[in-house]
Amino acid sequence: ENLAKGFMVDYNFKTWDVISEIQFDWQSGDSDRCFKLASDTKTMIVNLRKDSGHLDAVHFEPISLFAIDPKLEAEIKMRNKPGNVIYYKDDTYYRETSKNGLFFVLNIASPAKKVAVWEYFDESRNQLIRIENYGKEGIKSFIGKIVSPLDFSEILPIKSEG
């Protein structure tokens, strides 16, 4: 919960810089915060959300939408949503959530933009695929795994204020 742009954090035996922060506000009234982290030449996304007072964390990495299914983009454009089941690397994922809302890039004066998001879980419910549709700006997809917020440590600002 203490992450913010301009901070660094230890995760998976590496130190990562928080390079951007995005907030998603859903029509349901819920919200998620996403952080883009960079270490050397690698980047990843960490999504934080509160569920019944409990903090959930998901480690996401971008994947090609076409690696999931070459016809998926056309299906989303035609039906305004993907199917209920998707396959990726011999694993089956089942759609569990479908959300519509707005996203904001924090710390930058940018307008809110509409987004539709679908999340699919595998049988273990530890792995998931997230598909984000930004309309004319395109579709992004991510593979993720649920991680403990305790896996993140040494959360410190990069520069001290003063």
C-alpha cells in the first residue's frame, strides 16, 4: 500500500524502480492501483486491490494477444468481449470477472479514459490472464500470478525530499 511513483522496492531478489502509477475506477465502485516497475531492462506490472479489507497483489507481465488466440482481437471488436474460455500454452483459463470503468495515469495531468477488462483464471486460481480493451487505442494482454504483498520489501523513496 506504500508504493508510489519514484519509490524503489525489493521483489524476487531484485530492486525495482516504480516508474508509473495507474488507477482504475470501476463502475461497481471498486478501484485498483497498478504500478509499472523496472529493473535493468525488465519491466513488470503490479496490481493491488482490496478485497473485503484484504490486500491482493498480482504480478503481471505483458504477452501478445495473438499468442493467446490469433482470432481474439477480431472477436473482441465484433462482440465487444472475448469468449468465456481461453487457452494459453496448454493451459485453460476461465473468465471470472468483467469490469468497465475509467483509468487515470497518476502524477501526470491526463484525462480519464474508458477501459473494459476481463480476467481469466486457471484451475489453480493462482495464474490469470488479463485483457484490457482501450477502444481505438487498442487491446493489451497480460499473464499474471497472485503473489503475497509480503513478497515486496524495503519500500523506500528513491530521493529524499528536502
